Amino acid sequence: MNEDTKKALETKFGDRVQEANKYFINSDFIIKSHELIEQGFKVYLLAQGTNTPYKGSNGHLDATDDVYRLIDMFNQYGANSNVAITLRDSKLVALDIDRHTSDKNGLQTLKQLGITPNFDNEAIETTPRNGLHVFYRVPDNLDVTSLKRNIGSGLEVVTDKITVAPSVKGGVAYKHFGKSFNEASMMPKWLIDLASNVPTSGDKQTKRVPKYSIDQRLEMLINGFETGQRNDQAMSFSGWLLSIRGIDPNLVYELVQKINSESDEPLPDKEVNTIFRSAYNRQKKWASKGGR
């Protein structure tokens, strides 16, 4: 290789590196992810504009606090990949407040419960569908695995993983307000009480208590099963429809498959089959004892 050719290649390569660095540095997604790692959180990437892990990735199992490993992920998947963090081991939980419809409004649910929290000075994010994520620190003596996720219509306590700003879904961005995550307030007593209100094994139940409301099941029908609750929701939805007298189980199965296919992160067909079979057998057993 003569000297002129070598210089031409070096110039071309140098231009590509500068252009890549310019694009790399300008990505708000990358800058934010590095800030999160500096705050002590583990980060993983989701497909651009979605809450779905990239095909071939391991989703939240890829979460890392190694900046260089994260750079490799951005190089592999794209500089504007959505950003998510794992909450487990982070000492954080998020109160997910939906405000999708007038019938499913978490703020209204809190009001009906006599709770009027002030979120003005909290670590809070707005979601693309007009919802809110309010982040709280977990008290040292509280086991988050014992907390109930669904605490009311439009209210969930998220303890495992969550998408964060400036990620985008459906062309609309998550937006962060108030405190940073590592400055989040301590989880309030009213929230601990709501999430801890789970029937004990000594409670007597004369009939099954639905885990999800009608509104929540209609939400599944429209938007698919939610990542983090897919198995529970598929089981609950299957059992709900199978309890209708005279309904064709094949029709229910087809509908469950359709809903799963519309989910952000569909379950494998084999897992859907197992869940449906379990729901079907459970319903037969319940019906044989006189239940509906």
C-alpha cells in the first residue's frame, strides 16, 4: 500500500469515526443511560419506540452498570434505543398511575380511597399514554416481593423493571420531572398499606375473588397482556371467559392467542398452551363443585 492510499484510508476512517461520535454523543438516550449508571442503576435496552426487548436479546437479564458494555449494546441496536432500568436490588419501586379513560383513572381511585398525595416534589415521569410513574425508595425493613402489584383500578406497584425517560412509545416520549431517582422520597405509609393488603392463608373465602377488574380485562383485550404480568393476565382472562356457561373453549383459546400476539412482548405459544390448559382444568374443577 503506497503512502497516498494509506493517507486516503486514514482520512476516510477518521471522518467516519468523527461522524459516529457526533451521532453517539447527541443521543439523549445514551446520555441518560450513562447518568443512570452513575446513579447506581442497571440499564438495559428496548426496541426503539416500544417496550419490547430486541429480538435475540435477553431483555432485563442484559441489564448492566458497565458503561462499556452498554456502549456495545447501543452500537449493536442503535443510539436511540429505548432505555429501561431494573428496580430489583435498586431499592426503588414505582407507583404506576394510569389515566387512560374516565373508568380507569388511578388518581380518581386514590381520591375515592381518601388519599390525596402531593407529587409536586417527587421523582416522577409522565408516560406516553398520559399516565404517571412516581418513584419511591424502599424502607430497609420492607420486602418488596411481598407487595401486591395491582392495588386498585389504574394503580400498580412496579417492583421489577420499568421503561424510563427519554424513551418513546407510539411517537410520544416519557418525560422526567422533579427529583432524580437517587433522590426519591421514602415510600409513604399509605402506599405500603395499600400494597400490603393481601388476604392471608387464614382468611376464609366462600367464592373466588377476581384478581383483575372488568376494566383491566378490557384493557388486556385492547392492548394485549402487559410485560411483567403476562402469565397472570393470560390465566385470569382465560378463566374469566371459560366461566361463562356454554362458551366454546376453542373460541376462548383463539381469543387468548390473539391478545397475546398483540402484546408488547408476546409469550411463546407453548407457554400460552400450558396456561390455557391450566385455566381450563381449574374451571372444570370449580364447576364440578357447583361454581360458575
